[in-house]
Amino acid sequence: MRLALKEAEKALEEDEVPVGAVIVHEGHIIARAHNQREKLKDPTAHAEMIAITQAAAYLENWRLEGVTLYVTKEPCIMCAGAMVQARLTSLVFGAFDEKGGACGSVVNLVEQPKFNHQVKVTGGVLAEESAVLLREFFQERCRSG
């Protein structure tokens, strides 16, 4: 999770919402990313989506079984859906997202029993460190905006 926080700091430096992600498979980091929606002008360029794409390329398979995604903020519905579709094994996230979280806060798509795959979730890991970066970013936006 500390490496995901470093990715979130990169996003902050680039004036992106500070979310970072790291994917681990068999004890090795196979992907790392941060939000790049502004830079790429792409609404799907969330840290999780970029990291999932990198991991699939690394494994040469769209099925990401045996993979754990570490991300600094609870994933949204788009990212949660991608995790289910990719058959991710587990998710570890930092800050909860009470307004848009799709892994337990608002809805829980990744553990939906009616889907053909569920992702094991652990939330709140280094939550305060993750939340501080997000608060900094949005407070600065309010001041300058």
C-alpha cells in the first residue's frame, strides 16, 4: 500500500486526483499506476483501470486470477466492474469513498453474490494517509477555484 501511496503522490504532483494503484502477483509487482484523466483526457484513466490493463499485458491474459490490487481510495463502479470482469482475486484499499465507493460504502459490486465472480475486499488500510492526500487536493481546488 505504501507504493500505491507513492503513485498517488505522483498524481498530486500532476494535478490529478491523488489515487494510486499497485498490482501484485505471486509476490511481485506487475503493475503500478496513478490517475491520469486530465493528462490523457480520458474518463476511464483511473489508476485502477490503467493498472489492470498493465497487469493483463504482463500476464498475457485478461483473467487476473491470483492477483491483488492495492489502491489508495475505494474504487468507483467502473473500476469495481472491471475488477469483477478481470476475475481479480483480492482488493486492498485505503480511504473509503462515502459518495461513490462501489466496494462497500455506497454499493458493493465486487462481492455481489449474483455475479459469477467475487473479489475479496480489505478496506481501510493506511486510510488516513490516503485521505490526507485527497483532502489536500480538494482543499487546494476550493481555494483556487
